Amino acid sequence: MTFISIIIPFNRPERYLKDCLDSLAEQNLDDEEIILVLNGLTEDIGELLNDYDLNIITKSFESEIGVSKARNEALKMANGEYVYFIDSDDYIYLDGLSKLINVAKSTNADFINGEKIITGYIRDRFSEELENLARDKIYPLTKNKLSDEEFSLRLLVGDKTEKFEVLSALHCLIKREKISDIYFDESVRHQCDYEFMVEVMNNVNSMVGVEDALYAKRVSDDFLNLPCLNQEMEDGGFLVYAQNYKDAYNSINNSLLKQIMNQKLFRYFYDVYSIKFYSDSNKKWRNEYFDAYAELVQDVSFEKVSFFKKRELKALQARDKNKLRKLLKMRINFNKLFDMNNSLRIKIAIYYKFFNKKGINKNQIIFCSFKGDYYSDSPKYIYEYLYENYKDDYDFVWVLNDKKVKIPGNPKRVTRFSLEYFKEVARSKYWVINGRQFDPLDKKDSQVIVSTWHGTPLKKLGLDIGNVYTMNPFIKHSYVNVSKQWDYLISPNRYTTNILKSCFGYQKEIFESGYPRNDILYNADEEMVNRIKSSLNIPEDKKVILYAPTWRDDEFIDAGLIKFQLKLELDKLKEAFSDEYIILIRTHYFIADKLDLSGVEDFAIDVSKYNDIAELYLISDLLITDYSSVFFDFANLKRPILYYTYDLDKYENVLRGFYIDIRKEVPGPLLETTDEVIDAIRNIDQLKEEYKEKYDQFYERFCSIDDGNASKRIVEKVWKK
């Protein structure tokens, strides 16, 4: 007889299922059947399934039938002594299922379960989630002196999670004979586990919870296009949760389970609901949600709750909103006293409490480029156009972490995240930025955000990325949340317009004006070129190579900090070209490493901190890059471009992926070794001729709007000048 039937409903992208099946393949299964229900699947996964030495049985439905029906169809096919449910976008950590199976074989218990950890991380990075939980002292759930039954029930309820959900069929081994006539309600789309699990709990006689058997319950990294069921109901889900909780509670026979559910009910109130009630002006949390929660706790006795917490509960039970608000204010302010070391959080609080309540200066414009690290990019050129033509009409503020940077005029300068920064952000009518603004700050309705972004995209961004390898797995959420506040989004071409719409989920008009940062490439004269070369001590008789590589998603140190390994062999380049060339090396602003140029100091110059890369384009005879978007801008000059793509397959297929076919569409050769780069430079005139037609086509597609007047067009559009 088959020991375990593993049931997986599937209608998500293949990349989710791969993590799921990879985790199952590591469980050392030998008497399993995996029933994969293809629930309205639109992509071919045959090649993926062939990669696994697992007993996978598939059942297909042309249209989506829902999770409940998919599970029911699989239950009818199941032959295992035990049934196990896993969602296709989830995965098992290490030997989490093997531990459940071992306990089932040794105890023959009716119900065996482990712990579910809610995460946004891909499988390769789940250990980081566990580290975060350990730092917050909420992981793992330990058995201590609990009985098998109590520990199992605490795992089932999710004793330490903030989610209101308390009963789930996931990551449980259930003896099939105990559910032979139990099925999921196919009329229910959300929270379909409740009724099923109530019947399971009322049927089983023996339960065992297994310590350190972990299951990763993944929330979707693209809540806009691929929301999981819980994300679908986030706005109006509270009442559904409350009703399901009430129905389940009233139907359960197990008094210990009811007690644990009540403890979870209070935990959710204390950690989640009360904060929303206090800080959110949404009438739902203070009216119908309040009434629903008060009804749930009416007859509940919370004996182990502290005196101060019990006062809040009694106010809730009495439906005394004013008293509850006063008690919550005391609690929140008291907690703030112990959080005074978090200066940024305090400044944000001051922003909302004081600065953001004052009026704005309708003539003030605040500019920020690359988080205040540079005076550069499109915000610089919009500022200089406004200053040159309308300096008497506006008050200018620049966010600059180095206040010594030279700027035309005398704008006010503020350091990012200083109190002065928050004050000026709150009072500025216009924000001009070239990236994502600081997430915790919401602009007022009367304020205007002009986002220029910072490049024509080659590598995928935001919602268009598959698996996320960056430090923050919820970066896609940030793309959507910040872009909702933008009033103007600037694009240099139609190609970029389409991408910005998809990667940000952007619904408003995008202004195809060209990039202000490229104005200099059309307007600069020879005097400016000579001045820039002189500032870098570049000899007049030397040509200039600019090497501008991007960062790799899997080489992060911390959020916004990336390590970088210089793979281009500068000593070889020096030996080959030091008589003719100087090489400038410009790394991405995320990169934290300081370049080691020992032995090539007289040939290579680190210009990573040089404020404006557009000025470096002007003085460069040749660009070497990889997957950085710099080549789209550099192409405005119609000078040669080489692509040093030593890790192309990994970058394209694992880390990011591209919007264009880099092998066919870029206007220069793809090179894998330093020797190939050297050979290409030696034959640069031949390569220019070879790529001339492709370069012309590339220029027409990506650069034809740029003409030196983008800043003028934007000022006319936004400021009506």
C-alpha cells in the first residue's frame, strides 16, 4: 500500500512549482504518490516534471476549478495511508516532511503536523527568513513540556503568527481512513480549509506535533498580477476571517483547541487589530470590523492575560471605543520610550505628527538623485534648466549627502534622513526624483511627484522579475506602492514606456520626452569636454575607455549594498593599451567595495564616485559594459560599445532576464574573456563598420527622441512654462 498521497493543486507560474518539487525531491520519499492537479494551467510543464525521479500523477482541467475542487478530485484518486496537502507556491524546509513521515511510521497517529512559516523568500534564501525570526525572538515554536496533542494544536493554530487564520490543511499528515467521507466545500474560494479541518479535528483520536519540521508558506511576490488567495481578500478579508473563526469555534468539540484559538484571537487583537484600530482612519476598522471583533470576544475569558492587556480587552468587549483608544495611546507611547534608539523611526513620526500637518510652499521644488549620493542624472538637468530660465520663480532644495558638491545657484541643501530633510520634503510642492522615493513617506494630495526613473531598461525590473534574489524579497511591492503616488513618469522612448507600465503596474499617462540627463550629450562643446578631462588629470594625448558594469543580484551584503568582483583583467589591458588609452571604471552606486587598482594606478581611474556619468560619456571614445543600461544613453553619441558578458547565461536565466534579445539586438559584440575584449579594441574600426547597420537601427529605436531639449519639454509639461 502507498504510504503517503501528496496533493498539489497547481495553476501558478512554473518557477513556484520548481521550488515545491525541489523540496519534495529532498525528502527521501520511497512509497509516495504525488497527485498534481493542473488547475487551468496555461503553460507546458512537461519538461520540468521530467527532471524529477518522483511518482507524479497529473490530472488536468482546461479551466480553473478552484483549490477546493482540485483537492477533492485528488482525494478521490488518493491511495495512500496518509494524505498530505501542499500548495504549489510553497515548499518544505530541509527534511520537514520526512520528520512527519518518521513520526507517523513510529506512532501510527491519526494526525501529525509541523510548523508553517509565512515568507516572501524564494527557497534558496529561506534560511535568511529564519535568521530574521530568530533575531525577533519568535522562532521556533518549541515543545517544552507540552503534550503531543497540545503541541500539535498550537502548530495548527499558528501560535506565533500574526495572521488571523487559525486552521489550515497544509503540512499535516492525515490518516486517510479518518477523512474517507470528508471533502472541501467547492462553493468556497477563500478560507476553504476551515470546515474541512473542523471535521478532521472532530474525527481524529491521536495527534502529534513535530518540532522543527518547517514548511514555508509563501506569499506571492507579485500581489498585483499573481495574488495568492489571502492577498485577494486583504481589503475585505477581515469579516470573512471573523465569520470563519466563529463558525469553526462553534463546531469544534475539542476544548483545548478552543482555548488555543482564543489565545490566538487575543494575539491578533494585540499585535495587529488594535494597531489598525488606533492608527487607521478607515471607518471599517473602527466600525463594522470593531463590532465583528467585539462579538467574537464577548464570552471569552482570557485568564492568562496581564492586567493592562485585560483592560484593553474589557474595553473591546464593552464596545467602548473611546476608552480603547486611550488605552492604546498609553501602550503605544510607552513602547516608544523603549525605541528611542531608532532615530529614523522617530524622525518619520515627527514628519507625520508635525511637518506634514503644515502647509506647503507652492513654489518649492526638492530634487534627489540616487538617494542623495550624487548631483546628477535627470533631476540635475531639470534643475539647471529651471534655474537658468526661472530662478526667480522657485525655491530650490537639493538632497545631498555631501553638501560640498558644486551646484549652480544657491539651493538649500539637506542630508537625506536628517530632520531638515523630512521638513523640506513635507513643505515642497514638487518632488523630482530618479528612483523610488522613501517608502514610508506619503505625499499630500496637493504635492506633485515627477519621476524620471534612471535608464532605458535592459534587465527586468519590479513586477517583471521572476524570482527575486535581492536583499528585500518584497521589492516588487515597493515598485507598485511608490509608483501609485507619481504624478508624472518620464520615458525616453516607446520601448521604455511599455516596460515602465508593466514593471510598476503603472496606470497613468507616461510622458515620452527623452531623458533630461542626455541633453548634455547634444549640447556640450569642446571646452566642456576638455574641462572634464582636466579635472580627472587625463593626458591630452590619451583616448578614454569607460568600463561601467552593473551589479549582480546574488552578491548583496545588505539592503542597498552590493559586493563586486572585478573580472576584467586590467593588467592585461594596461600591457596592451597603456600607450594609447586610459580606462575609467564606473561601478553601480549600490556597490560598496572600494576597487583595488594596485599595479594599474597609472592606467585605470576609479570614477565610481564621480557625480555625473553623462560627463564621463562625453570624454569616452569607447564604452565597455555588461548588462547596465548605460549603453542606451551612450548610444546617443554613436561611439563604439563592447559587452563584457562573462556570466551571461547565469544573469539571463537565473538572476534577472532581459527585455530584449541581447544576443541579437545590441549594437556591439558579446565578449566572454579579457583576451576577447583586447582583440575587439585592437579591431575597433572594423567592428564599427560591422555593426553600423545594427547601430543605426538601435539608435532609431532607443535614442531618436533625445535631442538636447528633454528638460525644456518636461518643464513645459509639469510647470506649464
